[in-house]
Amino acid sequence: MHHPFPHPATTTIGRLVGFALALLVPALAVQAKLPFLHYLHESASLGEAESQFILGLAYRDGWEGTVKTGSIAAHWCDLAAELGDQRPELVFGLLQQDNVRVTPDPAKAVECLTQAAGQGNDYARVILGEMLLEGNGVPADWRNGAEWIRKSAYAGFFPAQFRLGIIYLIGDSGTPKNEVEALAWFILAAEAGSKPARHLRDLQTQALGREVAIQAIKRSRTLLSNVTPESAGGN
């Protein structure tokens, strides 16, 4: 499963290793004495999903030296905060040091995000999925939007699991409403550490009652048996 940076590990050694890996791409750029944006273009052209993802963020709303309020770059910051990851601060700091500007290019952004999502980058999958669900910069496509988020959810990415629960809770033309399925995904996301999922899990459990909650718990165990990091792969 490819992420812009690793999931936070539960051990001190794991956190140190994860942080070291998170620094790898920027460190290579510094070592090569390349402007970070130039390095991103070079590595993205070679198929590196992390660089494709970051370029997608930059192209979507443009880059003028700061993260714009309401941009998908700001949304990445929010997603990363859910995981306790600090990579956005590092990445955007390096872009600021470049002192460059990127003109918005929504079509190029979708191309980059789709490439990254296709390689299993879970942030790209969630952000691209939400863009398709909302028709944000792309024609609305609820079915494919939900499918990108579903792929990430089955890869064990708990922000995606929470959002898939929301999709089932609300329902749309591509995904029929299913409160048991929604609660099952909230349960999984909550167990993985999602605070908003924990809140909705408790609310829905109380609202739906014991019998439905038991069904959702059983369903969550079935889902868990099919959730594996390997399922993201390079799909």
C-alpha cells in the first residue's frame, strides 16, 4: 500500500522508522540539489506515486507560497491530522523554500491524482473520490467516487473507512443507503483510531438499537477479514 508517508506506528522504533521513511523523498531532492518542485516533476514522470499526489495538490488550486483555505492541499492537512502525520508541514515548507508559483490546472491535477490513486496512494484515492462525489473540479461521478474510497477502506486506511460509512449512511445513486453497513465501517474506523468514527459509531448504535448493532458488529468482523494492506497494491 503506497502512502505519501507511512502510517504512524504503535512503537517507538516504528515511529522512528516511519519518520525516517517520510523524510526520504525530500532528502533525495536536497541531496540531488534540485528545487523540490523540479524533483517532484522528475520523480512523478518516473511513476513515483507520492510525487504524483503532491503535484496533483499543487495543480488543483495552484500554489502561491501558502496553503489556501478550502483547497485540497488544506484537505490533505486535515486528513494527515487524523493520522497524526506531519508530512504536509514538511512538504509545503520545501515548496515555500522553492519560492515558485504553480498555475491552477484542474485537468492536470486530476491526471496526477488518478495516477497516484491507481498505484494505491490512499490519500489520492480519498481526495479523488471526494472530488468525484462532489463534482469538485471534475464531472460528478458518485459511483466511481465511492469506488476509490472503498478501495482505500479495504486497504485499511481508516479515514477512508469513516468516509465510506458516511456514504452508506446517506446513500446516493451509486451506493444505496445501508445503516448496518455504515455502522460496520464506523466500528472498523473507530477501532483503528478515528475519533469522528467513534462518535458516529456511538450515536448510530444508540439510535438503531441493540439488534441492529449486533448485526453491524458481525458485519464489521466480516469486513475486517477482507481488509488487508496488500489489497491496495498497485491497483
